[in-house]
Amino acid sequence: MNEENFMQSALELAQRGWPKVAPNPLVGCVIVHEGEIVAEGYHQKFGGHHAEVNAIKSLQEKYKPEECTLFVTLEPCSHHGKTPPCVDLIIAKGFKKVVVASNDPNSLVAGNGIKKLREAGIEIVTGVLEKEARELNKRFFTFHEKKRPYFILKWAQTADGFISRWPVPKNRSENSITGPEANNMVHELRAENMAIMVGKNTVISDNPSLTVRHVRGKNPIRVILDKNLEVPSNLNVFNQQSPTIILNSLKEEVENEYLRFVKIDFSEGILTEVADRLYQLGIQSVLVEGGAILLESLLKKELWDEVVVIENPLLFFKNGIKAPEINLKTAEKELGNDRIFRFLAANGQNPI
């Protein structure tokens, strides 16, 4: 039996759940009988049946579970949440072998699911395509293992290393760096992450909406660093297109479902506290879009998981706000006239 091929099928199924399952992980499951996939399922939406349940429901009666092997991309749950424990169903149905890609880092599961299956006499195989399974749910794993959100730092820069003209021109098109293809990619990044974070200067200078517009997807929660609450309340981040969290030093208050003030200490350990508070708020991933000081601070603190830089090699500002200094070597890909560079902390890539 080629276990990797069957697990690959389960991983491809899992991807179909995006983005409706968030903040739950993407999970896929296939059931194999005599070397053939005879049933499959995936977690389709938050609060809905888990992948194992959907796969088992699709298994025809002519196939006996005890003669089948169940492949699942994440350790079956062993606790009562919005749905009953999957391990109980697997045991009750009589499966004799279960293949798991990765353990679940959530403390509510964390090995208990596999332990319970083994205690029921089921043969367990773990670690099949584990790297791929972790990559699929990198935000989920970072959140539960590191107790902080998954941070993606993103900026666009000119060929001479500027992220903006200064002062910012009233005609915003004069400050545009990237083309439509790269803009679409940025909005895909926004849709893929639970929150988007910027500093107060970016909000005051650019009056951004920080929403998803060029592609289909859910607007991220907007997180603004504003120590002394200087951002005017008539700017776009205060509209009701998406919730906004203001990290500040003055007050802790939930004003309404769209606006929350979170008080933090803006002393030397501010970035660690930002990560801690966002973790406490259940935010699994954050796309950081500026400004330069915030991006540089996160880089120096090594508080990042990915860095995405979009460079327009044909555009020169000659002066303005400098981009963080970074070693751009080989572009990952090209979009229109722009070049995309990506660094992954997990691969030991240090961009500075």
C-alpha cells in the first residue's frame, strides 16, 4: 500500500475547506479498501462535521470498516467541541488501522486522540507526509505551538528601495508601486489571514481601508498600533466593513462589535506583548503591511514567519521613506512587471 499517495489525496481534499473552516484547521480524510480509495471527506465549514465523519458517512455498506484503512491529515479529535469526538466514531465503526499525517498541537487533543485509538487496539501509523500537513496548516500549528499568531511581513518597494514618497502625494496614484497582478496577490494574502496590522502613521498618511477588494474573500480584522489614540475617527479603518482593534496605552474598551480598544504597555517589550494579546484574542495569523518602523522592528526582533517583498524593478522614487534593508537575491516569481521575493523563517532564511 502506498501510504504517501493516499495521504496526498487526503491533503488535496483538505484544501477544499478553505476558507470556510477557519479558524479550525484544514483536514482531509480518505478510506482505502484493498488499495483503492472507496470513501472520502473533508472539513467543509466551521462548526460542521469533521473530515472523518464525512468520509465515514460516504462509505458504502458493502465495505466493512474493519477491512479498510482510514487516512487523515490531522490527529482525530478526542474532545467534545461543536461536534462529538471523531475517535469515538472511528472506534465504534470498527476500523483496525488509521494513518495520520500529523499530531494535533491543540492542547485539547495533543496526542490524546492517537492514544485513545491505540488503547482501543487500532493500529496507528503517524508522520506520513507530516511536513506537507504542517505546511497546509502552518498558521494553526504556529498559534498552538508558539502561542502567538503566524506573522507575514509584506511591503512593496521601488528599484531604489523606497516604500513611499514623502510627503505622501495627495494624488495616491503617484505613490503607487505595484501593478494590478501584484495588487491581486496582496488582496489574496489579506483574505488568507485572520488579521492585518499597521502602525498609526500608515493609517494617518494613507487612510487605507485594509479590506479585500480585488479578489473574493473575507475581510481581515484590522489591527492598528496607536499608542496615544491619534488616528482620527473619520478614517476608513473605523468603518464597519470589518472589525478594528486599536492597540493603545490609554484604554481597554469594547465600543461595539466593530471596534475594540486593547490597552498594552508600549515599553521595550511591546512587540512581545502585541503577540501575546493577539494570541489571547484568538487571532491565528497577521499580515503586517507597514509602516517601515513596525516592519523593521519585527524583523530585528525575529518575530516573523514569512517575509514577502514586491519590487518594481522599473520604478525609482529617488527619495522618500526607505524600505527595510533586506538581501534580495533570486525572485520567487514575476507578476506583470513586478518581482516577488519570499523568505520563510522555518527554512532558516534570514532576509537581513
